[in-house]
Amino acid sequence: MRRFLAAFVGFVAGLALTWLCLYTLSHANLSPRTGRGCDAEHCGPWWALPLGVALYLIPTVGFTIAGYLSVARAWPRRKTFVVFGLLVIAAVFFMVRPYL
């Protein structure tokens, strides 16, 4: 039960971080760089939108796995904080990368 709870908290934390990144970037008056000068909804292939949604869920899956492993392997608090800190940095960079 503790493993499930830790995985669920990691899942919710990943969703919250992804939402926060997307919300901040959408209000920053930035537009992602594309190779053709158009967005995926209007001139991309049919699979671009489902792929985009799947890519936005990658940080959530990472947080879920880290939460489960932190309890299953009884990581010390310091290691848990370091792993989750690195996941936050990686997730933010993953979300900001298309805008750079």
C-alpha cells in the first residue's frame, strides 16, 4: 500500500509540474519553434497531437517510477530529494526546450 501511495503521489506531482510548466509557457507569449512555420493542430500529420500528449506525460511517468522506487528500495531522504530535484530540473528543461 505504501508503494502504491508513493507512486500515486509521484504521479500527481508529475502532472502538477507538467501543468505548471505548460501554464507558465502559455502565458509567456512565446511560441514553439517549428521547422515549417505552423503548429501541429493545423498542418501536421494525424499522429502529431497524440504524440504530443504522450510526450507531455513522460515527466509524469518518471515521477511515478521514482516515487515507487523510493519506497520499494527504502531510499534515504537525501537520495530521494536529490532524485526528485533532478527530475524537476529535467522535466522543466524538457518542457522549455521547444521554446529555446
